[in-house]
Amino acid sequence: MAGKEIVSVTLSTNSPVWIVNLGEDENRFSQRFLSDIDQALTAITESAEPAALMITATGKFFSNGLDLDWLQSNAGEWDAHVSSVQSMFARLLTLPVPTVCAINGHCFAAGAMLALACDYRVMRTEKGFYSLPAIDIKIPLTIGMTSLIQAKLTPRTALDVMTTGWRYDAPAALAAGIVDSICDAQDLHDTAREMVANLAGKDRRTLGTIKSTIYRNVVADLARPIA
């Protein structure tokens, strides 16, 4: 396996699957984090060989989402920062290669939305919860975030996820259709890889166009000014 470090995010390749590892802490969405993800997605899209993407992390967390401590200290940056996060969701949503999220641990808030922006999701069974706690932390979801959630989940699950703050363990997430598969931790990467490896040779122009068409309304909503 070849790999290179993109600041805080690790990008490696195990042909044909590229792996973006978000890190081993809470993996919150700082400006540097967003820049690292952008560089990683650019490297993948500019590659010539067949490719698919797996996003995962190491340790207790997949991602806890927005860096709320930084945002509270930089209140004037809120709109611009959230717009950058939404741009990342839109880019991942329409990436012209197959994508899978291997959820290794707690997957909360904007981290949970990042997982939804992937084509497929697999979650480890032993530890970790999936949750959108906006209702409990009193931060309303934007139009774009709501559109993303509704595009990926059934109406019932989308309502429950957005209005209850429930924490779904792996079996509950599977039953609700949030994830496509669950497995033991030692099988997480292999299971995720199997979901996308045989799709890596799909024509990128065609795949990108199809995704952009499917999610055109979501992408438009994610591009709206933050209200």
C-alpha cells in the first residue's frame, strides 16, 4: 500500500480503492480539515486509473462534525465555515467514483451527514453510535443539510433522525436504512472495500453526470446562502 500525508487527513491507495482516513481524535471539521479533504478528493478525481473511495477513521470516533468550540470563538466565521462544509458534502455527493463510508466509531452531527454523502455505508457492530443531535444542542439544520438527509433516508427515518436526536447503534442503523451493512471491527475495511472495488472501472464522466442529475436539487440547496 502506498500512501501520503495530507496534513491531518491520511490519503492512501490500495488499488483500486483509495482510502481517506480522517484521523484518530474527534475529527471535527476545522478549516484545515476541510482543506485536507478537498486535496484528497482532488487527488482521486485527477487520477487516471480505475478508482473507488473509502472514507474511515481510527479509534473511538468517525467524526463529531463541526468544530463548535472554534465556531463559538469565531462567531463571525459561522456562515462561511458552514458554507465550506456544505460545499464538501456536495462535492462528495457527486464525486465521479464510487464511494463508501466505513464507520469505525461515533458518527455524529455533520460527521453523520458526511457519511450520508457517500454512496454506501457500513458500520462496525461493537461500539459507536450514529446520531444527528441538532434538536438537543439547539442548532437548526440548514436547508441544504435537510435536503441531503431527506435524499438519502426514508421519510420516516429522516424525520426521526432530525427531530429526536436518537443514537442508533449498528443494528438499529441497519434496520432504519441508515447503513447498508454492519460487521465486526476486524472486517470493516474489507466489507467496505467489497462494496465498491468491483465498481471502480465505471466511466467517470457518465457516473459523475448521473450523480449530479440525481442530486441536482440537493446540490442547489447546499449552495444556498446560510440563513
